[in-house]
Amino acid sequence: MTEIKKKKITRSGLKEAFQLYKFIKPYRVEYFIGIFFLLGSSLASLAFPKLLGDLVSAGSSGLLAEKINSLAILIGFVLIAQAVFSYFRTYLFVRVTEKTLSDVRQYTYNHLIRLPLAFFEKRRVGELNSRLSSDISLLQESLTTTLAEFVRQIITILGGIAVMVYILPKLTVFMLAVIPAVVLLAVVFGRFIRRYSKKSQAEVADSNTIVEETLQGIQSVKSYTNEFWEMARYKKKTNEIASVGIKGGVYRGAFGSFMVFGLFGALVAIIWRGASLIATGEMDAGELFSFVLYSGFIAGSIGGLASLFAKIQRFLGATEDLFEITNEKEEEIIEIKDVRPADKLKGRVEFKNLSFAYPVRPDTNVLKNVSFVIEPEQMVALVGASGAGKTTITSLLFQLHKTDEGMLWFDNKEASEIPLSVLRSQLALVPQDIFLFGGSIRENIAYGKPTASEEEIISAAKNANAWEFIEDFEEGLDTIVGERGTQLSGGQRQRIAIARALLRNPRILILDEATSALDSHSEKLVQDALHTLMHGRTTIVIAHRLSTIKNADQIIVLDKGQLIEKGTHEELLEMSDGVYKKLSSLQGIEQQVVS
């Protein structure tokens, strides 16, 4: 969980927070009824000290029992009214809050999923997940209790002071001379200890990051036998948390002691002054009793304001973090039902003087003035060392990043002229590192076409040579693959990915090292499935093993982001000092027969 920063309470911060009102607006009737019950509950609370004081005065002045009983019954009715108001206030605020936060969660998630890949390259998954969990949970607390409690405390303080001025102005002046001094010291002390609380939150966030990274990479941890190193790293961080927490606890304890001493000391001073006024006949015992209760209410409310202010500051920080994300510019995603004939791709691709640098490394060009043409239904291979720019070309084809210089054309039409979702719907990628969702095999294959029928899913599985192992599973297509597909072998995951791509029926297919990590038997099955998948469509193959691309219509050799050679397998072998010829010699495939 990332740290939720506090934000100073300013006009601009409050204005930003009020953007939440657009989510509350559909439920504003319930919300304002809840405000009405909140006001009723607060005013009922203010009536208690006065009524209890009147009851004490009635008893001490020797009034009839009927008068005393009438006051007791009135207090009972006020108590019932307060209970009713409090119940409906809580019920209505919870209803509005839950509905509002459901809308906020949906809006934030829908916005996140529409953001471009460049945004995710600069953010951690854990941080973004925190926006949907921690921040929104804090909004829930704030909208349900914090803001309502803040309003109640303000009403108690202002209303209590007003009643006290009306009852005993002299004693009220004395009280106001004592309480503000205590509050001022409390504010100064509170600011002093705040940085320790903030530091503790930051340390906890760092420790959570260690846990998240370790568990996500648990296979690497165990493979490198680094369990004890990770335990030591986490131990060091948690010890730091404890140290900071203990130091902050010392200050918080001192702060709490000061608040108890200051507020109760002020209360003793008020009672002393009231007793003096009783002795001179300027007030009676019932009025002093009411005044002391009001003073206690006000002191308690003022004492609680510090924590409420801190919660409101975190609330403002949480809304700022949320709106920082929701203010990010979305991709122009549309829901696709039917592709217009004008936007249907034939499969021609052209890179024209294209250069590109990733946003996180703007000074380093990954591609430099690259130009080539792929004709419809051609098989084209991209060859080069790691970091040559092969995978970057894939990203640009999917428009996951926009080109910096030069142009990318599909069927003689600039990529930007084709609606983004329409373009991507006609492409499919089978990567080396297959990502499967943690559900069933059926769900993972159908991800290529969520509306696919049972027959279409089975047909895709058969054409991908996946049906043979799916049938062996007791639950067949409903077999759970586990997180990231860990319950399946590499070859099985690859064939499910191919079935997914077959179901999508793309015009342009990209194969990124799709067989590089497989054993011979699995590779043969996957290669057969890939030949089925490649038939009748433009195919771009990224490969290190040149034996898999000898039949390519065109081989493009990249080096450090530049296109250095281009041609068929035979043409490239004729280049005496060519990079491709040297790679072929190293892999011993020059004389191999094409299978």
C-alpha cells in the first residue's frame, strides 16, 4: 500500500475535493436528507446540557414532583429524537457513500484501463492498485464519518458557545480566555509530531513494496536461494518502522497527556470560577451544571478537531491522487461491433523514415530512420540482437506508443487515420512470455473473442493443437490454469495463446519468439499450429533461431535501432560480410534443408 499523503486545507484543495460531488449528485436527495438528520442529531445533543441543568435547578429549588417529572419526560423524548436522527443520518450517509464509491471505483478503473501504455511504464502496479483500494477506502471513511463528524463538532462548538453566552456571559468570557490558549498549544504540538507519523507511513509503504516484489518474483527468489537475503532485507525495514513508530509514540503519548492535562485543567478552572459566582448569588447550581456539560462538550469537540483535520488532510491527499490519475489523457477507445469496410485491413504495412524513443528515455532513439514495406499475406522476419528494436516495432504496430518522426502506414493509410480500437482488433500477438489469466482454459481462449460459441472455441483449440491435452484434463475447457497459467507447461500455454489468436482471426499476426523456450516435441506441435495460424494473413516473426524463418518472404536485419540488411534468406547469404550470413554460420543453418 502506498502512502496517502496529507494535503493542506486550502481553497484550491477543497475546490478539487468538491469534484467528488459529480459522483454524489445522482444521490443528492438522500444526501441532503442525511444532512437534515445530522443537523437534527446535533441540535438534540445541544439541548441535553440545558435540560439537565434545568432538572438540577428544579430539584434544588424544591419544585413540585410533576414539574420534575415533566422535565424528565421531555429529556426522554429528546433522547429518543436524537437516537432516531442519528440512526437515519448513519443509514443514509452509508447508502450514499457506498453507491458513490461504487461509481468512483468503476470510473477510476475504466479510466485506468483506457490510459496509454506509456502511463503504465512510469507507474508501479502496486501504486495503481492502491489508488483503487487504499485511497477509495479513505474516501469511504471520510464521506461516511469524518465529514459528518466534522460538521457535528462545529455545530457543537458554535452552538454550545452561543447557548453559554445566553446563559452566563461572564463565565463564557472566562472560558473563552482559557480554552483557546490550550488549543493553540495543541496545534503547535500536533504539527511537531506530524512528521513522525508521515515518516512511519512512508516506511510501511516501503516494506509493503518489498513484500509485493518478493512474492511476485518468488520463483526467482527461490531459484537464486535468496530467501534469507530477502528475510534480512524485510527485517531491516520492519525494524526501522518500529524505531520510527516508537519515537513517534513517545511524542504522541506526550501530546495525549498534554491534552488531558490542558483540557481538564481548563475545566477545573471553569468550575472554580463558577463556584465563585454561585457564592455571590449570580448563578445557581443547575446553571453551573449545564455550563460544565457544555464546556465538556466543547472541550471534547475541540480536542477531536486535530484528528479530524488530519483525516480531512488525508482525504484531500487521496482525492488529489485520484484526480491526478483521472486527469491523465485517455486513448480513444471505442467498443467494436462491426468494422466498417473502409477500415478493414488487407495487411499491407509500411514504415517510412521512422524514428522512436521511449518516453522514459527520450534522449535514446530505439529506432533510427527505419523504412520497409510488408505486402499483404507476406511472412516477414525481424532479426537482430537483443535491444535492436524488434519488440519496439511490435509496440508501434499496435500503436501502444506513437511515432516520434516518420510515418507508419496500413494499406496506404496513416495509422492515426484508423480508429485505435479498430486497428488493434485486426492484429494479434503471440509473445514468448505468455500471459494467461487465472481462470479457466475456456476463458483464456475466448479472450480473443469474448462472444465466441463453444464450437468456435473447440475449433480454435483443435487448430492450435491444444485440444489433445485439453481433452486429457478431467474438467476439459473448464480446467483452471492458475495465476499466470502456472498449472500448464510452456508448450501448453503457447498453444492456448495460439488458439486465442486463431479465434481473433487477425489480418496481421505478430509472433515474438513464440517457440524459443520449448522442447523439441512441444516446438513441433506449436510450429504446426503456427503454420495454420499464419495461413492467409500478414505475419511478422521476431526470431533468434534463424532456422524458423528460412521460408520468410522478407528478412529484415536490425542493429542498434537501424535497418542494416533486407532480403530473402538466399539473398542475405550472398552478402559476403553480411550480419545475417555471420549469424547463419554461427547457427550452422546455411546448408540445412528447408522443412
